[in-house]
Amino acid sequence: MKIKQIKDNLGFLILIFVLVFFWYLGRYIPVDPTVLQNALTKFPLLASAFIYILLYVFVTFFVFFSKDLFWLLGALLFGPYLSALLICAAETINAFLLFYLARLLGRRSVEGKLSDKYRHLDEKLGKMSLLWLFVFRAAPLIPYRFLDLSAGLTKIRFRKYLTAVIIGSPIKIFWIQYILYSVGISVFSKPEVLREFFLSHKPLLLFSFIYIIFIIMALFKIKTKE
């Protein structure tokens, strides 16, 4: 029994080490969207789309906080519709990798250390409805990396989580890609252009208010789980 506990704890420590190491390493690995854009434009559309997905999965797995640059790169290269589709495909792959990374290395250790209070919470999370998982994936509130890892550490079934990934992610991703495509790279240097963009696109502003409702729902659900 002790050997099993040691193995479980070792797996969890490896998971923490890997995440911390990648976070630290990512601070020193520059990701230049201009360089990537120039390189990908040399390939035919189908090939550049395939390479983009591979780079997205590989780079964002190892380099934290690089997704924003890839989302902007996708909008500039492929437009809002195709880039959203490619990012959805890449995020589905990421969800699979991160979910099972957490499930295989961390779930048993977390389960063994749960008190009665948090064991009940774990049971509730495992029974979370598809609707709420959809809200968490659709609302621009919780980073996908955190959701994927957290789901793997709980009793949530992967099939249910994958369904939420497939139907919830496109809403958030297309919303962001449409804005990035319309505003362009200036959104990082001149944040005020984002405000001007929303004021001149009232339907999108209305949709954003609906999105705020999603965020409030997600926050409320998180609060009730505490």
C-alpha cells in the first residue's frame, strides 16, 4: 500500500515539476508572430494550416502564455473563420494531452489526499452537467490549460469533457478571432482601438454583453462549489 502511495505522490510531483519547468522555460523562449507569419506564408494553404496546428499544439504545450500570439497569427494568416476552425482542432488535441497528463500523473495522488469535505466536492465536480462544462469552455474567463488540467484531476469523464470542448470552445474562439482579425496587431500597442471597434459594431457589442452573462454564470458556479 505504501509503495502505491509513493508512486502516486511521485507522479503528482512529476506533474508539478513539468508544469513549473515549462512555465519557467517559456519566459526565455521568444515567440515572434511576424517570423512565424513570414515562414508559413511560403507554404500552400493546406500545408500552412497543418503546420500551424502542429506548431500551436507543440509551442503552447511547452511555452506558457504563447496562445495569444498564435491566436493573433491565425487571424492574420487565415482570417476569422478558418483560424477559429484550426484553433478548435488544436485545442481539442491540447485538451486530450493535458487531461490525460493530469489524470495519469495527478489524479490518484489528489484522490488519496482528499478529506471528507473535499471528497464530497470531488463527487459533485465529477457529476457536473454538460451545460456547466459548456459554459466554462465558452466563457472567456478560465484559461483552457487550467480547465484541461483541472478536469483531469477530478472525476469528470473525458467523454463528457471532450463534448464540452467540441461544442463550447468554438464560441469563445470565433468571438476572439473575429475581433483580432478586425482590429489587427494594433490591439497590443493601442488598446483603445478595441473600444472604438466595439462602439462601431453594435451587434458584436450586444453579443459581448451576452458573453458577460456567461462569465457571471461561470463565476457563480465556481462560488457555489467552494
